[in-house]
Amino acid sequence: MDSLGIHGLAEAAVAILKTPDPWEKARLSGLAAKAWQAGRLHEGGPAPCPPARPARPDRPALRPPREVPRRRIGPGSGGRIALLHALAHIELNAIDLAWDILARFTAQAMPRGFHDDWVRVAAEEARHFRLVSDRLAALGAAYGDFPAHDGLWEAATDTADDLLARLAVVPMVLEARGLDVTPGMIARLNGAGDRESAEILEIIYAEEIGHVAVGKRWFDALCTERGLEPEVTWRRLVGQYFKGVVKPPFNTAARRRAGMEAGLYEPLAPPVPAS
């Protein structure tokens, strides 16, 4: 980030959040990660206030979730393209969510490892966005071709004042849900003969387990620092901040690899109706 005159990590994070072009946002994320790893960005120092919302391009149009077309994989490429477009939108939001953690919560003194983890997450999310965007291009489409919803950033807005709540909801609920549904999407893409798209989702799935693990690890660390019991605190924060249902079926194996045991989240799932 030297060419931009940026030398602080939070300053770089804010600059990326204020970048509207998705591909430039992804490119700058990679540059910032390399600069951080090389020691050319520092932790401290003043940083501009992060925006309440990240900058976005004119397209796609953002609509309520119920107005966004469902992503069904059928015999043609249309359903696959819609699914990949939705995934690109998720990954774009994930880039901003990672940088927002590094920009917004600077008053909370965190160890170097916290910054290392979230810079890595941001760089991986940027790579995911590029992979999915390139695949969309190969299928004759582009990010922005379909409407998308704003649910992910609504969760960021709701948790903007509390790092512990942000960790409880974004990685440990929303991203953990991705672990539940991605294997089924991979299977459907393989079934449709789209091995190229399935391979991209396999990469994303493997790395998202690590992202959920990062959220869980720092949630537990903050609870310990604040003298809170993690399991009770997580359930309380999810009930307070999450506008939805922690719904099964759960990918218990992947969640366990991320450090989330079934006893943590299963009590929040709705009861199974009696047959």
C-alpha cells in the first residue's frame, strides 16, 4: 500500500471499505495482505472512521431477500449462473466484513494474532470473489447481472458497537451456515456436470472452515478476557442480535473442525415437528 501513502492497517482497511469497484477492492485486499505480512503496515496510529456501509457499485440492485430469485440448479446454465452470482455477492460482503473488523474495533486492544487472522481471512475472501467472478465470466455472465440482498451487511450494522456480538453472529452463525449448505451445492454442481464450478466451491468450503474457526477462537478469547462463559454468552448474543433462526440440518463434522460442538448451537434450533 506504499504507493497509496497508506502505512497503517486500519487506514488500509478503511480505504478498501471505501472502494466501490469489487475487483479493485479484491486487488487492494491482496496488496494490503502482502504489505501486512511484509511488515510495511503497522497496527497503531490514527485511522479515518470506517463508513457505516462499504462502498458498492451501481449494480447489482439490492432488494429484500424474499424478492431475490431462488438459486435452483437445473439442466441449463441459468440456475448455476444465479447461484454463482449469489456466491460472488456473499464473498464481496465477506471481504468488507473482514476489513470492517480491523477498522471498526480499534479501541479494543487485540493481540497481533488477531490482526494476522483477519488479514488472512480478508485476502482469502478476495481470492474467492475473483475465482467466482472468473467462473461467471467463463459462463458468459458477470457480477451485477442479477439482483442481490443486503442481509449480510444488515448483520454488520446490527453488531457495529460490539466486537463480541460481531464474532458471535457473522462467523459463528452466518458463515457457519455456509458450512451446512455448501456440500449440497457442490454435489448439485457435480450432478449438473459443472466440475469447474464445483472445484471452486470446494476451495471456498475448505477455507471457510478456517474462517469460522477464527471467529470462534477470538470469541472465546474475548469471553475469557471479559470473564464471560462462552457458551451462555454466545446464545445470549445470538438471541439478541441475530434476525433469523439457527436452523438445521447442521454439518456437524465441519462445524466441529471449526471448533463448534453440537451442544453449542443445537439448543437454538427449532424443535422438529412430531410425525
